[in-house]
Amino acid sequence: MCLATAYKTQAAEENLLMRNVQRIECHDGQVFLTDLMDRQVVIEGELVMADLVENVVIVRERG
């Protein structure tokens, strides 16, 4: 199983959005992050990068 940690703008602890992300969906200008416990975070913005080797996802907020 491949799990990721999602950050806004850059991979830094102060930019943490969610750990153990199992699913990422993008539509209508929103990024939906879902973790192992089926908790969901919705960000207005776009997916910038997903590094599945390092398990890092970067999201840019719109605004």
C-alpha cells in the first residue's frame, strides 16, 4: 500500500495538510484528500506534485 503525506505549497511540517493519504481526487477546482480512516480534507486549489517514491504530495491553494 502506498500512503502519502500532503502539504500545501512545500514539504514542511508547518504546511502539513494530512498524513496517511490513501486517495486523491481533483475536480471542479478542488483537491479531495482521504486518509486511512476515511477522513477527508478538501482544498480549493490544484495538485502540484505527487512523489510516490518519497510519499509526498504538494497542493497549491487558490486564493
